[in-house]
Amino acid sequence: MNNSNYKNIDESQNMIVLGILSFYLLVAVFIIYLFVLHRISQPAAIISLIVFTLIYIPRFLILKKLKNKDNIKILDTSIKINNTEINFSDIENYRVEEKKPVVVFFMYSKMVIFQEAIFYLKLPDGQISFMAIGSEKISLLKEFFNELLKNNGEYV
């Protein structure tokens, strides 16, 4: 039976952090375990750990982005980005730079992915940018800004 309501993508930030750290620790402990059993030499174990760490650096950068993400809140008449309040009437236009989703790992036939987008808001006195993380949040923000600008900046 095909259930179309079954969600096969998960973007929970806790799952992303847990998956990245647990996989890294699993492989690192396995390399150390092989060294303790004298299956590989000390230089081979150290080189293996260094190579695996270098390969895994992009995943650690995902953790850094999750830690330093922007705080976005939509209020009644404004949007608050990192405690900077912007009135809806000040927003003239916006642009989105979406990045490709990154598959972090698979678990129980679910993909745990990480997606980010940078929003650029054109204001009368310049431009402000912020980063949104999560495909659902990105699509909701795009829909919100489209609806806001469709009403000529008048939030109803």
C-alpha cells in the first residue's frame, strides 16, 4: 500500500547534530579499536583518523551553521531578525539564494537533510540579509514575503 502522507525526509536539527556526531565517533572509535587489537599500526591509525577528520570537515561546518543560525520572528507588523526589527512597510523587495539540500545520513528509510537559504531584503536605506535553515521554514518565508509584497507592503 502506498501512503502518500508518509514523510521520508527529516530536518530536525537535533537529529542532524546527533547523526553527525554519532557517525564520526563510531568510525573514530572503530579505528582506535583496530589499533588496540594491533590490527593496524600507530602511524596508520593516526593517518586514518586525520584523513577521516579532513573528509568529515564539511559535516562539522553544518554543525557550526546550526549553532550560529539567525533568529527570525514574525510579529504583527514587523519581522525581527537577530533582535533587529524591520517594519513590513519598509520592505520593498526580497531575493532568495537557496542552496542545494545536503543529505546528512539515512535512518530507517528516512533521509535526514540540511538545507539553507540566504534571504536578502531590500529596504529604503539599504539591504539586509539573513540565513534561514530548513526547507519548510524557507518555503514558508518565501510564501510570506510573496504575499506581503503582493499586497504592496500593506500587511493585512
